Amino acid sequence: MMNKEQCELLDLIRMLNFNLFDTALFLDTHPCNQQALKNYEKFRQLLKQAVKEYTQYFGPLTIDDVETQNEWTWGRDPWPWEREAN
């Protein structure tokens, strides 16, 4: 079962990912909008930090987050949805 901190961090990642994608769609039709460009960069950095924090404490969310320094960590821990079910 996921604890409160893990759920909150996963929710933050989902929210930031949505905002990043939504801003990218806006930029597709408004490529020179400076505020949208700033927002995109802000959301991108916040998402990167949130994923880094999640990975550090709870394991990788995607294959891009796998630690490869000493061992292959993908699949070592329960998946996020498996934690919810238990």
C-alpha cells in the first residue's frame, strides 16, 4: 500500500506532466508566446525534480529512471499500481 507521501508525490508528477503536455499543445499553435515558453520550462524543471525525488525514495517510474551504476533496478521493486493493490 502506498503511503501518504508517495501518493502525494505521484499526484504531483501527474499534475506536472499534464501541465507540461497542455503547455506543449498550446506552444504548437503559439510558438513565440514568451509566457508559455517560461511556463513550459518551469513545469519541465519541476517535473524533473519530482521524478528524481520519487525515484530516489520509491523506485523508477519509467525505464528512463532506472539506476544502472551497480545493477539493473527496473522491476526490482513493486510497480506503483501494485503498491496500491496491496
